[in-house]
Amino acid sequence: MGQAIANGVGALATCITLIIVCVSKFLQGAWIIVVLIPIFVTIFLRIHRHFKQVATQLSMGGHPPSLTPGPPPRVVVPISGVHRGIVGAINFARSISPDVTAFYIELEPGAAERVKNDWQRWWPDIPLVVRPSPYRSIIEPLIDFLDETDAEHNDGQQAVLVMPEFIPAHWWQTLLHNQASLLIKTAMLYHRRRKGFQRVMIDVPYHLKK
């Protein structure tokens, strides 16, 4: 009992001393340290908790995950036209699924007619869906089509998005290409937060020469 009382008195004295030192240092201009230490401790604790949560979610313990491969996915390939830059994406899409659909957004009235003719010449066995976009939006028509085709098939899958992507010869040329691809990826991330699922997106590069 006496030992417990002595420990309690010691702890109280230490606490009072700490308070006095903090107040005196605070008044002397060391308030930054007094403020920053709790902030850093809070940040480190949150980081530690985050990694513990990640480790728990990635653990193979508990209920075992299903190791059964799923059926071949439905694949949608957004295209900007019929050119060499999309050939790799189409070939890759056909290698992973027999159910491939190309999707073209018509930004200018009448532009789709030539795309349809060229498409029929090169890939007559792959359906091409055309959606007009008078306000030059490429995001909303694509997302609407993906949601519609998912609802239409109702097979428990989300269509995989295989996107052709130009790789310029020089780094600064990146600013001139793939802006639509970046917008689509950003929109898909926002869509995940709103819908609660993440659609698989696969980039298929086409390297431009110097």
C-alpha cells in the first residue's frame, strides 16, 4: 500500500513538473515545440494504425479468399478513330475475352460515318457503339455506356476498360497526348467512391517514333 502511494505521489510530481516546464518554455518562446510534438505524435499514430489496417485486410488468414478464376470479362475499348494507335489495344482485348466492344464518341456531327466505314473494313466481327456528344464531353457518355452495359448483362461483373495510350518520344510531348485518358482515369476513381466498386482499367501503350 505504501509503495502504491509513493508511486502515485511520484507520478503526480512528475506530471506537475512537466506542466511547469511546458508553461515556462511556452512563455520563453518554445511554444512551437509544445504544439508540434502532439501533432507529430498524432500523425505517427495514424500512420501506424493505417499500416495495421492494411496488414489486416491483406492477410490470408481468417475466411479464405476464393481462388477460382472468374469467367472471361466483357471488354470495352474507347477509341478516338481507326488508326495504328488502337491496334494493340484491340488485339489485347481479343486475347483476354471473346466479348469485346469498341466505343466511339462523336464530337463533331457526321464524323462517325467515316469511323464506322473504316471499322467495318478492319474489324467487322467486333461491334462498334457510337454515341454523339454535342457538348464535346467524353466522360459522361462513356460512363453512361459502361453502367448501361453492366446493367444490361447483369452478370455480376463490371466491363473491363482497355485503353489505347500514346507514349511520345519526348517527355514534353506527353502534354500533347493522353489528356482524354487522364480524364477518364480520374472520372473512374471518382465513380468508385460514388458507386463503391473499382472498374478494372488496362493501358495498352503505342510508342510514337521520333
